[in-house]
Amino acid sequence: MQDYYNINQTTLSIALDYLPEENHPARYINQLVESLKIKYDYQFGRPREYNLGAMLKLVLLAYSYGIFSSRKIERFARENKPASWLISDQVPSYRTICRFRISEELTTLTADSLSQLTQHLRQNGMVDDVSFIDGTKI
């Protein structure tokens, strides 16, 4: 490190595009959520400030890291590069994350997404009609 290091010095900030590594979980989550058909309709009131798909991506990535608190997910979105890449640098507040996690929209989104995910996995040959859990044939 140089002797004249000063954190308060004037710098020229250059925005560089960030892409996570090829095998990063953020890429898989992005691909999964983008392949799902998510409806963005709202019935009354003002339009949503945050995209449902982006919120779902953020929550799934945070869960994969073992982060379950809304405040910690907000901090995770601010400080983690792959998380900010998923949400396009639009960090929602912890209240917005909490409202999203307990909303009826997430319940219906999850139910619809699981059936679409199963179809997607079958089409790509990742699962078949027979599944085994703990040696039990289902």
C-alpha cells in the first residue's frame, strides 16, 4: 500500500458493468425466475414500485445464503454485488421486503411458479415422472 493513501481524496468514479461468474447461484436464480411466467397485474391503487420478479430473485438469493431477516436482506442487497445485479441496483427497504414476503401475491406466485418449474424441469429432462425420496417411490 502506498504511503499517501487518503480515503477522502477526490476520485473519478467509473461505472463498470458487473456480471457474476458463470456458475454463480445468482445466474441460476435469474434464469429460473425469467423462465417463469409472472403476472404483473395490479387491481387498484398505484402501480408497484418494485418488479415482482426482481423481488423474488432477491429473496431467493438471500435464502440461498441463509439470510431470512428483512433488514438483513436489505443490507445484503446493498452490499452484495450479485444481489444488486439481480435487482438492477434498486434496493428496496426492509418494509417493502417484509410486505412482499407476507403478501398474498407471493403465495399465488409460489403456487404458480412451482407448477411452471416442474414443467420446465420435465421439458429439459432434469426430472421424470417417478421421483424417489428416501428410497420411497412416489
